[in-house]
Amino acid sequence: MSPWALPPEITREELDGWVASLAAVSGLPLVAGLADGPGLPVVASGEPILRLAGAAEDDPRLRAAAALLSSLCESHVARRDLVAQTARLWKELNFLTGVATALSPDATVEETAGRLLTRIVRLLGVSRASILLSREDGRLCVAAARGVALDLAPGSLVPPGGIAERVLRSGQPILVADVDALEDVDVLPLLHRETRTRSFLSVPILSAGVPIGVINMTDRAGERPFGADDLKLISALSDQAGIAFANVRILAEVRRAEGIRRELAVAARIQRALLAQPPVWVPGLSAFGVCEPAAWVGGDSFQAWPRRDGGIWGAVCDVSGQGLPAALLLSSAHAALRGMAAADLPPVEAARALHQAVLSEAGDSGRFVTAALLRVDRGGKARLASLGSPPVLLRRAGGAIEGFSRGGAPAGFPQGGTWEEDEVTLSPGDRLVLHTDGLVEADGPSGPFGEDRLRQALASRPEREPAESTARGILEALRSFLAGREAPDDVTLLVVSRLEEKGP
């Protein structure tokens, strides 16, 4: 308030009424005059606003009247200030309450930011405003904007090096009431030069004390500058905004995880259906496979199909990696192998065809498939091909263990590879075991299960038992070795047994 000027809270009519009342009470011809006139000063808010005349300045009645008029003016100004402050606080309370009501975790980040910004613009009369949120890489991205340039539309990245980035890094607000009077040489170059900026306010959005974004405001209607009250209000809003954005992001992550869980559950059911294959029995042969995925959806598979001549065509596969991507590639490999079995391809030809199928499906993802392929005829003659898989083991009827692996490259390697076949004749009581590396690499208290323990488990099986009994016995030996631990990789094996010609 300027000295020797009537406060805006007091009208001339109010002042004249007070002076007339004091004149009637004191019996003095009181007159409210200007600063350069006679009389005693009347004070309000610590500043002289006028002079009261009507008697000698040492007249006690004049002194009492001047003191009483000062008190009236002071209380009137204070009352008006209190009313204005109460109205402002009530408006701010309604604003924050409305913001809290509008912040729903069901909304998207962009919807939440848009609702906040709309209320800010309405309350403060801001001409340009934006809410910027930090991405995982630390860059600021526009979540909502009003009155800004088109290159700062929602979803766009904010050019680095501006005030918003400084506020995000420091976690401290920046208030510029008057750009022309700004003396901070570090802030001044950061202000936008595209439009004339008079006043600027930038406040960090905090979540658990960590800056996650920035609320920017530039210029208010009527050229009113931003002040401490605006900073206090927007800081309170930013606390609410931080909680809201954190809740929205958490809910989005939960929904995304739930969606992935549902997709994995569907994929797991499909894969279990594919792997739920009963034992295969043909005259003189039986085959049984089992797969225990380490994840919801595994990257291993086995197949066994009766051949037209009465033999068995079988395979075990292991796709690099685990989870849904591995399962998708595995399903393609499974379908390709089914076609090869239907065509009764020799294993080495099937290896080349599988390589081309995986290479086409995997593209440049870097994924590949290891596999062991087997074709056994009715008389027990077996042909084997390996695509980077562990050695195929043969348990003879007398208990001796043999291993077969030509060591061909996995299917899907860009540089390709060559594959060769092993041939062996099975006698009644002989059993072949095809498996993935998850079986021998499973870690127990004393290290990996290993091929030696697998050989021991296979050698300990009873003579002339069905393939299913041998497979389940090997898995039981593995579980006993793991002592309650989970295998880190999928465990898959396929057992083919040569039986007496009379069959089951």
C-alpha cells in the first residue's frame, strides 16, 4: 500500500461516514485532508493514509479522534484481508478437493495429466501450461499441454537442457515472477524465446520423494505474475499428482502383468495339451516322453509317432530361452516335425528341413533349436541325428550303456551346418533315451546331475520294463538328487524300448 493514499479496502463514502460520526461525538469540525494539509496523520497497515484536522494538533480530542480513526481503518483493512484470504483458501481447498476427486487410478496417465492441467488453467488463468513426465531413460515426455507449440504436443519428447529438466534433476521448483527483473544468469538462458515470457513457474512432481515429472506454467491472464501463494498451491497439487501418477502406473503394470499371466496360462494349457501324449505302442516297440517346464511355458518338447511300417518316429527339442517367445518358436518346430514324421523322413533329412523351418521362423532374433531325431523300424534298426543335443544313451538288455552323438549344429544357426546319422540295432530289452540339456545340467546340493548320474539311473532300471517306467524312474532319480530344489531349466526326455515281438 502506498503512503498517503486511501487503501483499496476503504471507500471514500465509508471514510466520510466515520469522520462525521467522530465529529458528532467529539464536538469538533473534523475534516479528512491530504498529506500536505494540516492535522494529525491517520495510519493503516503501518502507513499514513491521510490527515485529520479540526482543532489544534495538541488538542486531546483531536488526538483521540485520529487514533480512533486509525483503529477503524486498520481493522477494516484487516477484516477485508481476512475475508479475501479466507475466500482464497476456500477456493484452493475446493480446487485440491476437486483434483483429488478427479484423480482416478482407472484413468490412463494422459487422462490424469489432462484433468490436472485443465483445473490448473481454470484456477490460475494460465495461458500456457504443460505436465511432463520422466521416462525410464530419464527423458521428459509431454503428458498433457495447453497453449504450447505443436512440437510439444502430448506424447512428444521435450528438448533437453531446459528449465523443466533442471527442475527434474534438482527436485526444486523455479519461480520467476518477472523475467525482465531476473538476475539468475543460470535460469535466464533456459527460458523459451519463441514467445514473450513475463512470468514462469515450474514445480517438480514427486513420488516417494523422487522427482518423476514437472508441472510448467507460463504467464497468467492480465499479466499478473506468479507468486509465493501460487507456488505453495501447485506444490501441494504436485504431491497429489505424484501419488496419482504412481498409482496409475502401478495399476497399469498390474493389468499388464495380469494380461501376460492370462496369455501364459492359455499358452501353458495349449502346450500341456500338445505334450500330454500317451505311451506309443507298436509291435515290438514302446515310446514314452515327459516334459517338466521350468517356467509357465517351456521351451522343450518331445514327440513320438507310429510309423506306417510299424516302427516309431520320435524327437526331443529345446528352444533357446524360456517363456512365451520360446514357446511360440517351439510350436512352429513341433508342427514342422509332425510333417516330417508324416513324410517318414530319415533323421538327417529331417535335420536339414528343421534347420530351414527354424531359420525362417526365428529370423534375426538369435533363437535356435537343439534336437535329437530318431527313426526306428519294426525290426529294431534305429537311425539317429543330433542338432546340438546331448548324446542319446542306449541301455543294452545286459545293463551296458552306450552314447551316440554326431554333434551337428543346432537348427536356426545363420551359418548353417552339416548333420550325420548314427545307426544302431535294438535287441529286445534295449532302451534308447533322448533328452534335453536341462536334465543333466540341473543343479543339486553337490553340483549338476550330469551324464554320469543319468547313466547310473538308466543302468539301475529293471530289465525289459516299458518305456514309461524307465522315463519315470529317471525323473524320480533326478528329484531325489535335487533334494527339493527346482530345476532351473526345462527337463525333457523320450524313452524308446525294444520289446518282445508279442507287444504289450
